[in-house]
Amino acid sequence: MSKILVIDVGGTHVKLLVTGMKVPIKIVSGPSLTAKAMVKKVTAALKNRPYDAVSIGYPAPVVHGHPLREPFNLGGGWVGFNFRQAFDRPVKIINDAAMQALGSYQGGRMLFLSLGTGLGSTMIVDGLLQPMELAHLPYKHGKTYEDYLGLRGLKRLGRKEWQRQVYKVVTELRDALEVQQVVLGGGNAKKLKKLPDHTTLGSNDNAFKGGFRMWAKEQAR
């Protein structure tokens, strides 16, 4: 497994990085992007770049390496799709927030929240990764956590109130889950002017680091 292809599937772009590359390749995604179309675009973009295995960060729940639901902000055809056959290589699939969390982890109890088109959430406790689905849980006024902290919330509330809600939710979750560190990733995290205590800003590049770490055991053999 000398070269790993990491695919970070997002609501606006699919980002690709192969072992040894310095700059990711970006492909426009959006509500019409199906699983089949994604594979076709990725294959075309990497026509002259060899890779031996694939890691996919998927923007919806993943159970035992298989997508459980269709992604909220993309096209259909993801659940049940045979990615291994389509890429003709070994494939590992993980929730996209979990992949970025894995790349951000430095030990202890950590909560990762991805502030992007939606809201991703993952905990890692003493090295054990547990993807979470906080996004669609009720928060207040009949709306979900994602309605407040995701892109819809940012547009509806405005930056100042959105930031206040992020600060409030992060503080409450940090205390309730008894984590030592909260990492905020995703494209909108950089819009925050102030971070709560024991909270750091993640990097989208950590998604790729997490994708490479998914194959660490195989690489060590």
C-alpha cells in the first residue's frame, strides 16, 4: 500500500490527495453529484497518478465501512454502491468528520465538530474513534444543531449570532462529554473571531492526514 488516495467528499467540493502530492485537487460537487459521477470525475482527475488504495471521507453516517444514508447535500446512489469495484482497489470509508478528527487527534478525550455546509461530529477517547450524529438532533425552537451551526444557520442568523451559538454549544458539549479538547474544523470554522476555552482550530488538511492514518496498520506490515 505504498500510495494512498484520500477523497474528502464535501457539499461544495470533492478534494483529492495522493501520497506524495503537495496540493489537493478540487472537484466541484453539489446536489447533482452521484456516487458514480464522483468516481468518474476522480478517475479522470487522477488519470496519470497511480495509487494502491483509497480512503473516503463521506458526509453522512457510515457503519462498518458502508454508507448508511444518502448524503444530505449531494445526489443519490451512494448507499450500496460498490466503491471497491468502481476503483478496482481496496477502499475504506469513514464519516468525513471522523476522518478529519482522526487526523487532528493528539491523545486523551477529544470532541471534533466540523462547521461546514452541515455539521459533523466525532469523539475520540484514548485512541478509540466514535463517529456521532449530533447534526439532526433537536436543539431549540424546533430546529436542529445543524440548523444553527451549519451554513444555513450562518446565513439565517448572521455571523455575530452564529458565532455566539457556536460558542454556547461547544461549551455545553465540552462540559457534558467531559472532553479535554475540542477541535473545530470545516470551512466555516475560520470565520470565528473567538474560540471557547480548551478549543483549537483544526485544519482541513487534517482530513487527508486522517485518510492516510486509516491505512497505517497495513503500511506497517
